Amino acid sequence: MRAFVQLGLLFAAASILSAPAKAQQPPLVGFLGGTTRDENLYLVDAFRQGLRQMGFVEGTNVLIEYRWAENHRERIQPLADELIARNASVLAATGGAGTGSVITTKIPVISIFGGDPVKLKIASSFSRPGGNVSGVTLALAETEAKRVEVLHHFLGGPGTIAVITNPDGPNAAFELAALSKAASDLHRQIRVLKARNTEELEAAFATLAKQKPAAVQVTGDPFFNSQRQRIVTLAAQLRVPAVYEWPEFVEAGGLMSYGTTLREAYRAVGIYVGRVLKGDKPADLPIVQPTKFDLVLNLKTAKVMGITVPPSVLIRADRVIE
């Protein structure tokens, strides 16, 4: 009997050793967008590209769960909490979700910041953020000032620049301050209109149709980017020069844009998420700052609107759509 027991134990041990090891579950990445899914699929592709550069392919060796706040800032934190509860290894906070909106110390967070994360008290410094958050800054305040200069040179003569801003945007105060100073330095008058939702956006352009400004500047904001086709259409009806943050507005038929590219920012976030999955800590990952700013012009739109692009502006263009 004892021999049979020993033989049974040997067979059991052999079965355990010969059984295939249980497949290890790939790490989970939580992707949180503050705006809408459909308008940002091309940016999600750029994010995936960054992950692939670090050796991570969605569905193969990494899983991604997506959540979209649909331009409702009050939904951002609950959605982040939901992804954390799903045991995400790292959170990618984008589209306005990254600038002071997500509060957690439980997992690493890689964010897109519209403004200065140090001034916003999210990071200790650009070179060493120091906490569980790092990412990419878009430097919106600095580029808002440059866009005022672009319109100033475009107009050549006097005229008021209408500025459309989202007062609920996390960087709105910094952007407006930089923009106002630039306008003052150029002795250029501005008129600020606020739009935090589609109804206020329509109302702002209805007001501009009556006031007839010399030019329009739409500030950088995730909500505005999600409404870019509508904004470009409304601006075209004014038949005045308009400048935007992103080249996507110009590709949609807008006149011109000046700034960095969102695609590159999302790709950089994907790279940093991949680095975190490989063991790097956000505290040691320097916040990425843009190094290239492009002036993009749509001459086809200028022709349709009956606007002549000054040679001094045309010669500065990095890209021209004809």
C-alpha cells in the first residue's frame, strides 16, 4: 500500500511539472481622454505608435482600456478612479485630463500639460518632476503670445483682435495673461469672448458677426479642438483672418495656425508610458518640452475668403496648403 501511495505522489509531481505554465496577463494601461473619442482617434494612433517604439503592441503584450469624459471635466476624476480600480499599471491622462484634473498617488501618471506643470504645482521641476506624474507640456501660454504677433503682422494696420477662450480651461488664466501682455506690447487692442460649451461658442461667433473685429484668435483648448470643424466654419463666415493653435484646424479649412503638434505630444506620451512599463519612474522622467513650432497657412482658404496673405507672413510659413 505504501508503494502505491509513493507511486501516486510521483505521478502527481510529474503532472505538475509537465503542465504548461499559466500565461501571464499583459500589463494594463489606462488611457483617459478629457474630450471625445471620435475626434481623437488619430491622436490615439500616435499614442500607440509611441508604445510600439518601446516594444509594446496593444493586444499582444499590453492591454489598453479607454475612457472619455466627453468635455465634462467633472467626469475626469471618477473615470480615473475607475481605471485605477481596474488595476492599471500606468495612466495616460490626455485632452485636458492631465492638467491638475487627475488626483492619485496610487499609480504612475503620464500627462499632457497645456501649460507649465511647475507653476501648476504638479511637478517640482521640469528635469526631475519628483512625484508620480510626468509627461509632455504644450507651452500654450507662450504660443498664445506668438499667435498675437502673427496676427499683428498679418493685419499690418490698426484693428481689434477678438480672442475666444474657454474660462474653465486649466490653463486659461496663464494663456490670457501672456496673450494680453503681448497685445499690449504691440499696442494692439483685444476683445475677449468666453465659450465653455457649444451654446456659448455659437453665441460668441454671433457676437463677433455684429462687432466685426479685424481678426480672430482661438486659444488652445481641448474643447475647442474637439469642435474644430464647427469653429472653422463659423470663422469663415466672418471673412477675417483667424489663427488657431493646431494645424488640424488648418487641415479642416482654417486659415492659419502656429504652435507645436498634438500628434508628437501623444506619441511622446506613448513612449513615456512604455518606459514606465519597463521600470522607469515618473519622478525621474524629465517633462518633455516642445522644440519646434510651425506656422501653417491655407492659401486655398485665403482665396475663398478673399484674404491676401502678406508676403512677410507667407515667407515665415513652415507649411503651406494650396
